[in-house]
Amino acid sequence: MSKLISKWNYPTTVRFGAGRIKELPDVLAATGIKRPLFVTDPGLAKLPVVASTLKILDDAKVPYGVFSEVRPNPVETNLTAGIAVFKKGKHDGVIAFGGGSALDLGKLIAFQAGQTRPLWDFEDVGDWWTRANSDAIAPIIAVPTTAGTGSEVGRAGVITNEATHTKKVIFHPKLLPAIVIADPELSVGMPGFITAGTGMDALAHCLEAYCAPGYHPMADGIAVEGIRLVFENLPKAFANGKDLVARAHMMSAAAMGATAFQKGLGAIHSLSHPIGALYDTHHGMTNAVFMPYVLAFNREAIEDRIARLAAYCGIRGGFDGFAKAIVKLRKELKVPHALPGLIKGLDMDRKRKALIADMAVVDPTAGGNPVKLTKKAALTLLENAIAGS
Ligand code: NAD
């Protein structure tokens, strides 16, 4: 019994369903936001999905500002620019609208605008979040338009420190959005590459959370159903982006992944983070490349768990059957089997590989891997992902 000690966090309100974006003015009223800053990325800003959402605000006569200087894998200069716009416009809350990049940056603007200490003082290390002035954090409404990161239900924001070329996770309980609108219609326009990459991100979150050691039966239960939803719906959403049922289930799976990963993540993410920071690759797609190599590496610790999961998902053949199903799913989604398929002209020397292995073992996610991620293991996994073997 002594190991049955845990901590569970499930406080976000999610208004889920097609068409619910029209409730945005009501959600603003419920959160007390009167002058929101609408944060999105420049690609989305040009799409009808943003124009139609802003029209809802116009029709409700909401005085809002727009900030869209958010690059994929956002960096601190994006945050500094966003905070300047937030302060100049005297905004009192944020509508974070987009994929993980826009959601994270929007959340971090609401968080950091009122702080006096530098952002890096709030990294997800021990209790560093307690250094923040909690009363100065503005309320956040999150509206995802991809289905992968689950940032909308998370208490963290990921941002790259350009000085050190490292992806950092900033954590504070009040980074959790007050209300989420999860409207699958907003994700219908996602191109195939992003549908596949974000969907595999949701799978990576569920899978690594499920395999992480520790007692968290709620996270485990959420993760296995999230994985089943991905197997059943991601190929459908990829084949036909207008399949609203598949899009809806993927949006659920994304929120489920991020809810589950409060239990922990693992070596897929530990390796994907340095690759994303150094090569600016898509986060979910990078996770997808590493997935089968890490699964095989962890086998001894997770074989029984994966066999149970496979049975739940209707996949025959226990661990081996599940591993094959992952490879088949990747192939169907046109995920490259090896890193050179993701990073054109990839040519890593020994020094660069050693640097990535060093970064992987100190990544905050490494501790959640069911088998200890040593530098030697990280190097082997990297070599495997480069060779595709
Ligand atoms: P993204 O936000 O970087 O978006 C990728 C591209 O998709 C962009 O060009 C965007 O314009 C486009 N796009 C988004 N929605 C679209 C739509 N509906 N139609 C057409 N195009 C659309 O991608 P992402 O995978 O959602 O987010 C990745 C980021 O999230 C990374 O920075 C990653 O580190 C971070 N992340 C955060 C968490 C967290 O817990 N906070 C978890 C995982 C990943």
C-alpha cells in the first residue's frame, strides 16, 4: 500500500463540440475578460477560421487586439513582442487560438506580462513556479485548432531559449486555461502533414504516460482510451480531413494525452526536444519518428502493460503486435521511418550526437522513462533513429 500515493489534477472546463466557437463571447463573460488579446500564428491568421472567429467577437462588440507573431516552436522574442502588445492594448486576458505554438505563447503572455522576474526563473524545476506572482497572471481562454499537444488542458508552456538552443518547459498551475472551447470544426483545415504529426503527438503523450512508472490509475485509464481513439480515428482524419467525427475524436485524444501526461513522459520526448530545438522540426512528427525505437528499448519494463493495452485496442499479438501496429500506422500517415526522412541533408558528427544525448538525459521528461535513459542509451536510440534500424 505504501506506494499508492499520488496527486491528480483535473480542473479545466472544456466546452466540447462542433460549432461551439460561437460561445466565445459567453466564455469571455464567464471568465471576466473585457479586453482580450487574441493570440494566433501568422499562417492561421490568413485562414477563414480566424476571420470567422474574429467576426463572432466583432458581432458581440468585444474590444479585442490581435497578436500573430508566433513561429512554430516559439521563441522568447515572440513572447517579448506579445507582452508589449498586451500591455500597450491594456488587455486583461488572452484568447490563445491555434496549435500548440500559439496556445503556449498565448498562455505565456498572460503569465509573464505581470511578472518581474525573468521567464527562465519559472522553468518546470522543483517548486520554481512558487517564485511567480500568482495574482498578476491574467485569465486564459484556449481554443485548439490542431489535435495533438493538448496544451489547452495543460499547466505548462513550451518555449525555446535561443541563447542555449534548448526547449524549456515553463510551469505554473495558473497557466491552466480557465475555459477551453474544443470545436473540431476548427481543425478541419489542417493539412495532412500537420494532421499526422499532431495526431502522433497525442499518441506519444498517451503512450509515454501509460508506460511511465508511478501510481496514477486515472491517467492510465485516460491514456488507454486515448490510444484506442487514435488508432481508430487518426487514419480517417488523415484520409479525409472533413471527417468531423474523426476530427472530434482526435481532439478528445489530444486533450486526453495532455491530461494523462501529468503522470510523466519518457525518452520519445527527451530525444524529440533537443532535435526540435536544434533542427526546428515539427514536435509531433519528431515524436512519431522516435516512437518504435523507444518502444523496443523499453520492452523489458513494459511488455505486460503493452500486451494489456494491445488487447484493449483490439490489436493481436501482445507487445510485438502493438509494435507492428505503430509502424503500420506511421507508414499509413507517411511518417518518415528514420530521421534523415524528416531532416533533409542530415549529417551529424560524433560531437553533435553526443550533444543531443547530453541534452536528452537532462530533459525533464527523461525521469519518466520506464528504463533509465543513460547517455549511452540515448546515443544508441539516436543512432537507431538515424539508421532506421
Ligand atoms: P503548431 O502550433 O506549431 O502549428 C503547426 C502549423 O499548423 C502552423 O503553421 C499553423 O499555422 C498550422 N495550423 C494550425 N491549425 C491549423 C488549422 N486548423 N488549419 C490549418 N493549419 C493549421 O503545431 P502543434 O503541433 O499544434 O504545436 C507544436 C508546439 O506545441 C511545439 O512548440 C511543441 O513544443 C508544443 N507542445 C506543447 C505542449 C504543452 O503541453 N504545452 C505539449 C506538446 C507540444
